[in-house]
Amino acid sequence: MEHPENNEAYKGLTVNAGIEQPSSVNPYFKRKTRKRQLTVQEFVDGITKGDVTILSQAVTLVESVKPEHQVIAQEVIEKCLPYSGNSIRVGISGVPGAGKSTSIDVFGLHVLERSAGKLAVLAIDPSSERSKGSILGDKTRMEQLSVHADSFIRPSPSAGSLGGVARKTRETIILCEAAGFNKIFVETVGVGQSETAVHSMVDFFLLIQLAGTGDELQGIKRGIMEMADGIVINKADGNNIDKANLAATQFRNALHLFPAPESGWIPKVLTYSGFYNKGVKEIWDMVYEYIDFVKANGYFEYRRNEQSKYWMYESINEKLRDSFYQNPLIESMLAHQEQQVLQGNLTSFVAAKNLLDTYFGELRK
Ligand code: GDP
């Protein structure tokens, strides 16, 4: 018998048209865009290993206003606390244009070269929410530092009151320290209240000033000068050097009029140029001399303890305030009571008492 393949009609192996195959990709499958939320322990492990991505995620939780984020953030902070504290924290303040970004860039590189470790640059800028403009600590403002492997730059938390913004920065310090950052800069705009907040979380408060028109000391709030552990006059370069030296003398004279600081340290006044990187080493010699000085006389520990105490009361105040103002009954009464006060129908004190009595009455229910 002939083999069937020898038949003329045999076409050999043919390829069937086949039928359409279903897609191997489940059409109902949606890729989750959001990553799984890490557990508290995963956060803590990541942070203490120095994982900057996890550190950033934890800071985002700290900054979040969502209560469920806050719960996790607080647990993470608590677990990181034993790993924190081992750093020097320096507050850096100056009016816009004083040269903070330029200076922090060179200061940062200097301290990283000077000794081993990592640097975190944080910020407190309560105005940033309103102005959306000057979000301090912005990476683009610190060109060299932002690409340095050992630096972590985080803009100011933007939401909330000064107290709230400052608390978040303080909590971020704890996380950064737990992640091995042993040098912390906290930047703020030198225009008022935010200095007090920064002062309450740093070991050394550095005030950047400019030599101006001869009236340097005017417009600088006495309170801010009193907080400073060091005053540095920037832009001492070109034909500005004499003016900067004159300003330094004026500041030194003014500081003599203040009572001796609790630390026993007499604040120094130096001139420098951030842009030309002149006099930067001397500034950091001063900071490290101060740290040695206050560690030796016990003030370093004392100041940190006082700060912890301050933040305990700050946290209580913040929670109480939120609880009061977020109470639905209070929210519904507030505008009316305010109106009554404005119209002269109620005194401020009676209106306050009405609201507080209502609030405490609610709590008892
Ligand atoms: P910030 O607003 O305090 O952060 O100030 P910037 O760092 O942005 O500096 C404001 C302006 O001052 C910029 O044009 C800088 O180039 C300039 N500047 C900063 N430091 C110096 C300095 O040491 N000397 C001179 N001549 N200009 C400087």
C-alpha cells in the first residue's frame, strides 16, 4: 500500500488557522498603584539599618494628618527612641536672602569631611503652607549636598500650626538619628516664632546675619539674639568685608549687654563668606568647641532634658487644642460665640467659659 504522503493530494504538514487564544493576562486584574503599607517592625528594622527609602516613608507618615498614619508613626518613633540622641543638632536661622541655602551647602560638605557620619537637613517653615513658596530644605537649593551620598534633605512639613510643624520636625530628628544620621541641621527663616521652636530641639543655635546699612541691630528681635549660641555674618567678601567686620563688632557689643547665658558659654560672633567658602572652618571650630564645653559642664544633657520636657507639654497642649476645636458641638458653636463677642453682646471671658463648659460637659457624657 502506498504511503499516504506519496499521494499527490497530500499537502504535508499544514498549519491550521487555529482559534483565538484567550489572553494570558487576567483582564480584571488591576495593578495596585499603592505599595503595601509596611508594618511598624518593618519600618523600625529598615530605619535602624539606615534604609533611606524607608526613612522617607516613615517621615511621610509622621507628617500625615491621617489618624491611622499617626498611630503607626507614633509607634515607630517610640521604637526608634532608644536608637536616637547620638548626634549633634544645629539650628540655622537667618532672614530670606541671608544665604542659608548657600551656607548649608558648604557647611554640610564641611561637617561631612570633618568627621565620619551622615547629615540630615530638616526645616521648620510655618509659612510654607500659605506661601507655597519658601519650603525650606528644598533639595534644589543645596546643589552639592543634595547629591551627596551621606546626606538626607527634607523640606519643611507644610501642614498645620507652627507647634504642629515643629513637633513633626522634632520627631523626624528622632527617626533620622535612629537611621544613623549623627549630624542634624534644622533650618528656619529668621523672622520670629519659629526660632523658639528650633531652639527647643537643637544643641547649638546659629544665627546668620548680614552686614547692612549700619543699623544692623535694628529689626533683629532681642529674643532671637539671646537664643543664639553663635552669630555669623555672611557675605564677608569683596568690598563688603569692612562692613561685615563692623557689624561683627556691633553684635559683640550688643551681646555684652545681655545677661550671661545659662550654658556658661559666651556666644561668639564671626564673619564668613558662604559663597566663597571662607571662614567656614572657624564657624565649625566654634560649634565643636561649644559642644565639648557644654558636654563637660553638664549643660548639654540638661538642655536636652529640658527640651524633652518642653515637648511633653507642647504635645499635651496640641492634643487638648485639637480635641477642643475638633469637637463637633464646639465647631457648631464657635462662629456664633465669636459673633456675639464682636457685637459686644458677650465678653470674651463669658464666651470662652460657655464654650469650655460645653466642651467639658460633652466629655462627661
Ligand atoms: P537664603 O534665602 O537665606 O537661603 O539665601 P540664599 O542662599 O538663597 O542666598 C541669597 C543670595 O545671596 C544668593 O544670590 C546667593 O548667591 C547670595 N549669597 C549667598 N552667600 C553669599 C556670600 O557668601 N557672598 C555673597 N557675595 N553672596 C552670597
